[in-house]
Amino acid sequence: MARYDYDLFTIGAGSGGVRASRMSARYGARVAIAEDRDLGGTCVNVGCIPKKLLVYASAFRRDVEDAAGFGWSAPPPSHDWRTLIRNKDAEIARLNGVYARLLDEAGVQRIAGRARLVDAHTVAVGRETFTAEHILVATGSWPTLPAIPGIEHAISSNEAFHLGALPERPIVAGGGYIAAEFAGILHGLGARVTQVYRGPLFLRGFDDDVRSHLAHEFRRQGIDLRFDSAVVRIDKASDGALHATLADGSVLEADAILFATGRHPLTQDLGLEDAKVELLASGAIRVDEYSRTSVPSVWAIGDVTNRINLTPVAIHEGMCLAATLFDGRPTRPVHVNVPSAVFSQPAIGAVGLTEARARARYGAVDVYRTAFRELKHTLSGRDERTLMKLVVDAASDRVVGAHMVGDHAGEIIQGIAIALVCGATKAQFDATVGIHPTAAEEFVTMREKVAPA
Ligand SMILES: Cc1cc2nc3c(=O)[nH]c(=O)nc-3n(C[C@H](O)[C@H](O)[C@H](O)COP(=O)(O)OP(=O)(O)OC[C@H]3O[C@@H](n4cnc5c(N)ncnc54)[C@H](O)[C@@H]3O)c2cc1C
């Protein structure tokens, strides 16, 4: 008779929890997973997937405009938001079903409901309790909205995916990647967007050239960027209009105010104190390099640990955990050279160190940078430039950072990331033959170092 009901009990069926559970079951473990919302977590329901579908939707306007220079003519396009949201919802429902099937096929027991730790080996879901040798907390994160007067009139990204109509004059508050992506989505679909950010330049953490290049492109498109500013108060007028008071006292009128001002780890009301699981000052669960918490039988992965909050990272942490617990291979997740994209328009792709971080770490750094008009835009007439940048450790010649702003940046940087993981040198980039005519070939043809400032 087994000592516990399960070998692994996972709380949260999002990106990390599902993968850890499926892999653990594949290694022979008896696994259960509890979820109190829709299967697939943030990424599938209110994150990466619906977001990218909306990005695709909004990009068609550009495509139609660009087509004119190639001889196409068409009546001015119009867009139906309800069709988009209905089709998006149908696809998300299909994915929820795929997740259910994947878990069932792996033999993972699905339990619907909100789970709570009772002690180091016990979880309660509703009135039922379950015991497990190992408990995995993979509860993700949730949008953080500031406590300003009138915040109840604002929405977060969660609600933005379910609006009844496209707002005509939205304000997007925030300077992270989600804010930049929504500014692009709403602008592309035809809204007059104002983006408000409290710092001097958005997208903190990305390379400074990338940040200023995207700001320039946003402004050129007509997105009203207000940096060094913040929404400090919201009032709703009798006609339903929203009045956003900014820190300088000016007032903007809007029909929707989307706050994308950060997310916090979902650790509240989880029973973590009862089980004596320690938190960091940020509210994230403290874990060691194998994702083990302060309680030896409790583990945590994904956004709730606030390491790198991306779906592939949560999945990677889940795979490493399954190998550690049930395949006899203690495996630490790797958090360096993690590539990422911002699906702004134009998009950002980045891997490795920014120039500033590389200078801080290596001292002597060579920088290669190019900004050019893509071939397509010679006929489309679109006044947009693509930026590419390589950061090289001068002593070893290793490429330690690659950055891009331009169409397909995520697709291109994914390949470059392999080179960085392999420790490629600038000489090896130079020895690589380009694919012509592409934008990507610029990454292997940059020869002139940027003169030090
Ligand atoms: C708008 C937006 C866009 C994004 N775009 C991208 C992108 O393009 N690329 C990318 O890589 N990442 C993106 N992300 C981030 C990505 O979604 C997260 O990093 C990822 O989902 C984290 O996975 P997770 O397993 O840690 O948590 P989640 O996927 O959030 O899953 C946690 C699950 O736990 C459940 N849960 C919580 N508490 C309990 C409880 N007590 N009992 C039972 N269940 C519980 C939740 O309901 C949820 O389903 C985006 C996020 C947002 C918000």
C-alpha cells in the first residue's frame, strides 16, 4: 500500500504545471493536477496565444496598406471585433480540450477546484484532501493594478481579451512588453492609442538602442507616447467617457484604460504559511536551483517563482523538475541566454546581454549595429527601419548579445539564440554565409564596429 495518494500533486494547470505533470507521469509517477480555472493557464487563456492572434489580426491593416505599392487596390478595409473575439475564443476552447486530452492520455488525474496546502504532504481541494510525496506549486501570476482613485473603471490584460467592442480612444498604462504589445494591437485595429509610462523610456531591461528605436517607430505610426507620466486618477463621466488625470495634472479622455503595469506571483491564500513555505520580499516563492522550496517536499516553478516569466521557461523548469524527481537525473533549469520577443509592431527579438550589461560584465565590448529599410518597403513606401545589433566580448570574440527590431524578429532571434548557446564567436558569425535577400542576413554581414561614444 502506497504511503501517499500520489507521487506528485501539482497545483495549477498552466504552462509549467501541465508539462511537469505530464513528464512525471511519463516517468512512471502517479500524478494529480488541480486547476480552478481553464486548463492551459495564462498563456493559453489570457496570454501568449490570444495575444498573438490579436497581433496577427491587427497586422492585416499594414499588409493592405503595403499592398498598394505592389499594384493591389481594394476598398478601404473594415474590421469586425466581435468576429475576431468569437474566433479567438473558439480556438482557445479547442486548446483547453487539447490540454485535457494530453493530461488524460498521460494518465494524470485532473481535479477541478481551488487547491490549498494543508501541510508538507497534504493538499485540500474544496472538502477533499489528498496526500502526495511531492507537491508542486505552479500557480502563476496575476495583473497588478495601482491603488488610484477610480481604478475600478480600468481593465487589465485579462479583460482586454474579452471587450465587447474595440475601444476607439484607449489609454494603455505601463511600459513593459504587454503594454507595448497591446498599444500595437489596438493601434493596428484602428484605435487612437495613448501609451503612458512613468519612466523616461519604456521596455526597461531591453537594450537601450532597441527601446529608443521602437519608441521612434511607435511615434512615427501615430501612437501617442507619454513617458515620465502616470495615470493618477480616473473619473467616469455621465456619458460613460473616462477621464484620466495624469501626474502633471493634464486630463486625457478615453473609452478604455488598460493597465499593464506588472504582475505579482499568485501566492495568496494557498496555505503556504501553514506548510512553512518561505517567500521572497517580492512575494515570489523562494526556490533553490532545482526549484525546491524551503520545505523539502514542496517545489515551485514558473511565474510564481518570478525567475524569468515566460512560457518556455516555465515548461523548461517543469521538464527539469520531472527529470529530477522521477527520472533519477537531478537537473537544474538554465536561465541564461533565454531568447525573448516582444510582439509589438515592429517586433523585438533579443537574446543574451544588452550592451550596458555586457559592458558592466566584460568591460571591453565591441558593438555592431545596422538600421536599414527592408526590401519590401522600397515598393510599399512604408517609412520604417529595421534595427539589428550584436554585442561582442572583445577579449574572447564571443557574441554575448543579439538584438533586433523589425518584422519576424522573434523568428530570426530564435535561430541566433542557438549560436549564442553554442558560444559562437563574431568570427563564426562572419564565416556564416547569408541567405539573400533577407533581413536576417544582416546578422552575418555586419563588419563595422560602432565607434565608442
Ligand atoms: C498578456 C500576456 C501575454 C504574454 N505573452 C507571452 C508570450 O508571448 N510569450 C511567453 O513566453 N510568455 C508570455 N506571457 C507569460 C506567460 O503567460 C507566463 O509566463 C506563463 O503562463 C507562466 O506559466 P505558469 O505555469 O507559471 O503559470 P500559469 O500559466 O499562469 O498557470 C497557473 C495556473 O494555476 C492556476 N491556479 C492558481 N492558483 C490556483 C489554486 N490555488 N488552485 C488551483 N489552480 C490554481 C491558475 O488558474 C492557472 O491556470 C504572457 C503573459 C501575459 C499576461
